[in-house]
Amino acid sequence: MTNDFAPTVAEAAAWLASQPKPIPHVIPALKERFGLTGLQACQAIALARQAPTPKTVGAP
């Protein structure tokens, strides 16, 4: 997951991608947990959606 975002955004994205279930009210949760702005929380969500998951790793 390479990006030009702040390290905290990448950390938040990695955490979010590792969650087994969707997080309710994810933007406020990311803002509180990682000290992100609203924009950074949205960037973290976008990065998390691009992260490989066990279902997509090795898929054609």
C-alpha cells in the first residue's frame, strides 16, 4: 500500500482493513482513534478499500 498520505493515514487504513466487520460511524471513529481530520479519515477509508484482503490475495 504505497501512497503520498501522512503516516497516520496509512496506519489508520491498515487498521481499518484489518477489521473483520464494518465499523459503525467509521469517520468519527477514525478521527478519535488516530487524531485525523475528516479528509484524512476519508483518505484512510479509500486506502483501506484498496488493501488486499484474504479473499483477493492470489486471485487472478
